[in-house]
Amino acid sequence: MGSKSYDPGKGPDGQSRTRSARKARKSFEIADRRRNVVMLLRSGLDQKEIARELGVSEATISADVDAIKAQWSAHSNVEVGDLVRAELDSLDADEQMIRREIREMVRPDHRLAARKLIVQIQNRRAQLLGLDASHRMKQTAQDGGSNELDALLSDVLTG
């Protein structure tokens, strides 16, 4: 009838249960070792000393450190993205408030000051969004490097 027979030695994916258990155990061991690597790094040991302490090769510790950095970087990028979104929301709210208040301002010097604030807000927004190409081009030139994306953005914005 095409029905599969039950095999107590196999999991639902067809792999042997012992292979699945070995994979899970190996993943746990790697995660545990990486936690130990972090603790030992924080205590001031270098990678060679950590390898000796944990009884593994320096290459293993180096790979663990790279994986840890990548994981932290991914978390940091998410946090930075959240902070940027929050700041952009705040800038939007501030700009809207200032624009509403400008309508009621009578004195030209107050209106000018408010417009300067709006320009500052817009410049900050451009920085956060990476749209400040001319500023970044000057910085890149000062640093002695070049960035093709910045060059393209600069051409579009100034041309």
C-alpha cells in the first residue's frame, strides 16, 4: 500500500537515531566549548593558552573565536539597526513639531533658527541613511582611499 514501516532505530527524517543524537551532542559540546573560550578570553588568556587549557588545537580555538565574533557582530548589527530606526523616528517627530511651530512664529530670527534646526535634522537623517556622500567622499580622500559607491552617490547628488 505504500505505507512506511516503523523502524525504531530511525527518526522521522530517516537518519539513525544514534546519528541524530551524535549531532546534537556535538553541537552541545561546541556551544559549551565556545562559552568556555569566551570566559577564558575575558580572563586574559590568549588563544594558544586557551587551546592548551581546553585540550584542543589552536586552529579549533581560532575557528571558535571567528564564530563568536560573527555571532556578536550579527547581534550588534541588529542592535545598531534598532538604534538607527529609533533615532530616525525621533528625528521625524522633532522635524514635524518644528514645522508646526514655524507656522506660529512671528519673528524672522526665530523662524530662521527653526529652519536651521530642520537642516541639522535633515543632515543627521542623511548621515544615518548613508546619503551624505559628499561628506563621506571628503573623509575617504583624507583617509587616502576610495569607495566606488560613494563616488557614484557623489556624482548623482552633485551632478
